[in-house]
Amino acid sequence: MSIFNGIEFKNSFGELPGELYTKQSWSSFEKTQLVAFNESLARELGFDPEIDPHEMIKVFNGEISVLDSEPLAMAYAGHQFGSWVPELGDGRGILFGQIKTASGLRDLHIKGAGKTPYSRFADGRAVLRSTIREYLCGEAMHGLNVPSSRSLIMYGGNEPVFRETTETAAMMVRVARTHIRFGNFEYLKHNGKSQYLEDLLNHVIDEYYSELSDEKDKYAKFFDNTVKATAQLIAHWQAIGFSHGVMNTDNMSILGETFDYGPFGFLENYNPEYICNHSDHEGRYAFNNQPSIGHWNCQALAAALEGLVPEKKLMESLGKYGTYFYDHLADLYRAKLGLKNKDAQDLKLVEGLLNWLKEAGLDYTNFFRNLHQIHEPNQSIFADAEGEEWLDSFMKRFNQEKISTKESRVMMLKNNPKYILRNYLAHEAIKKAEEGDFSEVEKLHKILSEPFDDHPGMESYAIASPDWGKNLEISCSS
């Protein structure tokens, strides 16, 4: 009996011209070991709630064939750290298939699947370390209400792979609305394949923006939607203190989802210049640069669409990026501050708070989580004159609201997480997993999927990182 009973495959990407991909199978592991299975995601995708994850592994390890699955490796290019690379592609990933769910089309993508024509000199494998980090962070972002890819299942193999040291190989099934990136369009435009751009554009619009299919200026509207989704995604990153680390154009989803997790990090003590990627020597992808890099990447996409979208329309959408970003950022921070009404000065209020937070050297997540105490008579979260001055400004702003302090506190607790994926927590889960103990991965997955809840007995996972844990070096190696 197939694990896909009742699930409809729709491999429409594989029906596009062959210039966009290479159809191929992948390299199985001789022996497999279940590391983690995302039961809640499996249910959302329509799998049988009683499904045996070991049977699922057999399918994604290639031991059982699936009718209508046409595995392929995508071709794309991209700007990496600002430099143009004409051919990248799925060097260790295979698009297993696309399935129709109640909430739309979803890609099932096997990461760590072995060599493809785009692997260059690499082995095409992923390591257990990086796979665990992506598995946990995808769920953490989903729990934080940030658009993100997620992981369905993760399993280890018996193959050794060499990075800085010898590590264990692993595969993961990544689920996303799409794996089409800015780089897919750049690949066609800048490699003499522009005649296929309309095929790809029409595919994206028909599958993901069907309401635009009959519009005369559907390409321009698609681009504007992408600019908006990108700006709003990065606003959400900034509000929760998330640093992606590798915002290359080949890592930017055309639908504004977070994916391709590598050397990511969440802010510890508030530092807007935080660089989470050990390989980012110039700080191109520092936390405070993310909004401008998002705009830069949209410009790169605009260059790929030149000739299909009027230049005036491209420039209009790029000109709205800042408005899309700051409007959404203001909404997110209003929720974090327990405010409902909009005020044109709210971002200045936020700026003042962040400036104070930087000088105070406080933990970003824990400070905002405790901010609901601001309505208590003897609050002690502002311990100096500058903080008290900001508090006075906030109370004047709050007095314009028509909600009670109780409603405001509830709002704050719903929008300021107690738990985030701190690097040291991932590090400790990985150490145990490398010894064959996956219990910490499971525990973190549960906590991070509900980051706004209290989780009695798990309070130690919410405290600020120890000093050694704040300075872990995370590189692109995976």
C-alpha cells in the first residue's frame, strides 16, 4: 500500500522545457536510521495519521518507486555575496514531486540526495549537523508565523562525508510552496535562454497567482507581488531578530518564504550589526543589512525580467519596496508592544527602544517577552534614566489606545516568543544526535513549534545563552 494513497501528485514543473532542469534519480543510503519525523506536517499534507515513518523513509530513500513522481534537479544561477555565478542549480537536492494539499501546491524536495549535473566538485550530500539545524529552524520559523519551508522527515545514513572533519551523511525531505528562486529567472536571462522566461513566468502565475492569469499586465503584477512578499518577509525577520546569513539571489524564494537555511542565527544581546555567518568577512549579510539586501535582490530579479515587464513598472514596484517593508515592520512591532491603533510616529518609538536596548546590552527575545510587565505598577525592566524616558513616551502613546492593559498584555504575549532556536541549543542537540540520541531534537522541535506557550518544566530553554553559546561560529559548510 502506497504512503501516497489519497494524495494527488501534480508535477507541473517537470512539464516545463528541459532547459530548466535535469530529470534524474538520486543516490540512496545503504542503511538508514530515522532521526526525526514531523507528524503535524505529515497530517497537514494529507498523509495517513497512522503512517509508519520507516515506510516513508523507504520511499524517499528510493527503495520503493512511486507512480507519477518525476524526480529532477533544478537549474538556476545567482549572485553569491554580490558576485555573479552563471550556473549553480540543485547540487545536492532533488525535487521528488509536487502534491496538491488543502492549502495549495507543495514541493517535496530531498536534500542530501547525492550528485547531480550541478554538483560541480562536491559530493552532493548533506551532513547530519546542518540537516538538524534546518529541520529545527524551519519549524521554529513556522511557529513564529514567519513564511518558511519545513521538513517532513530526516534520516541518517552510514556514509562518511568530509567537510572540515569527517561527518555523518543525512537526508531530509523539505516541504515548501515552491523551490523556484530569483536565480531560476537569472539563469535563463543571463545564459542565453531568455526564450524560456515566459514559460517559467506563466507557470508561476498559473500555479501560485492564478487570479492574475487573465490580466493584461500579469507579469508586472507578479513582480510587484514578489517585491511585496520579499519586503514583508524580511520585515518579519527583523522583528523576531532572525539573521539568515546567506541572502544570495539563489536562496530567495519567488513566493517570499524563508528557505535554504545555512549559517542562520537569532539575536542574543541586541546588536544590529550581528553577523551570523563565519564566512561573511565583509558583513554583507549582517542583520541590519538584510532589508537593503532584499531590495538589491529584487533589483537583480528586475534585471532578469527586463523586456517582459516595462521598465517603468519595474521601477515603480522597486520604489514601493520601502513602503511595503516599513508598513509591515510597524504592524509587527505594534503587536509586540501591545498596541492596536496605527500612528505615524510608531517606528520612531520603536527606534528609540532599540537604541536603548543596544546600549543596555539586553537579550532581545527575553526583553520583549518580559515587556508585558510594562503595565505593572512596580515594573523594573527599565533601570536607568534613558529607559524611563522611553517608558514615559510609550505610556503617552498607549494612552491613545482604547484597549485595556490586560488586552495589551495578552497581545504582547501572543507576539513575543518565549523560545527561539539559539545556536547553543542546536549545538547541544547535534552533539547528542551524533552519538545516536535524537531525544533533544524531538524536545526542541516540540518547544519551537509552540514558541509563545510556557511549556512548564522547560524554562531553562528560554534563558539567555551562556557566554560560550553566544559566540559559536557557523559557516556555510554543510
